[in-house]
Amino acid sequence: MVYYITKGIQSIINFCAKRLLEKEREKGNDSLDPSAILLLKRIAIGLVWGIAIILLLQNFGYNVSALVAGLGVGGIAIAFALQNILGDFFAAFSIYFDKPFETGDYIVVGDDSGTVKKIGIKSTRIQTLRGEELVVSNKKLTDMKIHNFKKMDKRRANFTLGLGYSTSNKKLKKAKVIIEEIIENMEGVELDRVNFTSFGDFSLDFEIVYYLDSREYSFYMDKQGEINFKIKEKLEEEGINIPYPTQTLNINKNE
């Protein structure tokens, strides 16, 4: 009876693991290495058979208390020896079920950023913008603050533009209108605001804020470059100066 019950539980575990893998393939989700699910399946089956053997020995009249205690002590020793590996292993399942990010997401982790390529049993692999592969342990990822740009409905962008102090009020207001028209007429971009915000050390500063319909970083960079080109072109046509950092030194000569 114990044998057939154990075989039945093993069949259920195999079926659940198979269905889980099939479900992820149907969704086109490769966010977790399949070997992690297969390893967890083997661990579960091993535990079931271990419990079954202990029950059989107990039914045959053997004293299994010492065996259970020994297994417990051995398990604790193994857990201490492999705590880093086990931490990464269980962190992989935390990432899989909680889904702070998935394969294909663009994330920022500390000072690094890139696209998630693979979530393995021990580590996650991220391809950075420079092209190299960044390998981060799963446990470290679950302990860090992660910015996931794929979760955004829209990407927000802002930048500062400085104009020379010699620019008249009339031209400052004209520059504001020019910037607003450029961004409003650009496809895939929604203007939020253009404000004359501060008197900087070297320039009169405008802050420009807009939203993009796409989350993609490459789309953001293309649009920012297009905006910059058009702003510079229009300001040059109006004779409005974009200064480089300069300082004026006033010397009073006492006679």
C-alpha cells in the first residue's frame, strides 16, 4: 500500500511539473531555466520516497527515531555547508513566482542596467547596453532595489536646456513656444511641460518634461536626439544662443 501510494504521489508530482513547463512554453515565457523545475521535482520525489522508506521500516518494527535524528542533524550540516547555493536556489523560485522581472525586461540593478536574458538556478544573466553579459546571483537580486522599465505604461523623460544671459525676455518666451511646438508635433511623444526654472551659473535654464508611448530605451534615445537636433536648428534660426560655460571677471582698480 505504501509503495503504490508513493508511486501515485510521484506520478502527481511528474504531472504537475510537466504541465507547469508546458504552460510556460505556451505563454512563450522562458523566465526560468527548466532545469530548476526538474531539480525541484527530483527533490520532492526523493523526499516522498524517503518518508515512505521510514514508514516501512517503522511498520516492520525498527526503531527509526535514531535514523530520523541522524538525518535531521545531517540535513542541518548540509544546509549550513550549502547555504549560499541554497539561498540562490530558493531565490530563483522567489523570482519565478513573485515575478519582479522576467526574461526580456529592461532593468536597472545598482549601477548596472540591461536586458534580462536568462534566470537560472543560481544566477541571472543580464546583457548590458555595452554588450557584455552581467551575471548576478539570484539572492543578491532579491535583496536589491530593482527598477523594471517594462512595468511602465509610459516612459517619462526630462532634460535641462540653458540659454545665454544675453537672451532677451522676448526671445526667452519665443524659445519656450518653439520647444513646445517641436515636442507636441512629434509622433509617439506627449509633452508634459516646459518651464523657465532657474538662473544657473552660466545660463538661463529651462526644464523640459515629456512622455513616450514606448518603454524601449532605444526609442527614447532616438526621440531625444531628434528633439535636440530640431531645438538647436530652430534656436539658430531665431538667433538664440546656447552658451558654453563662461565666467566674467570684474576687476576694480583702486587709485
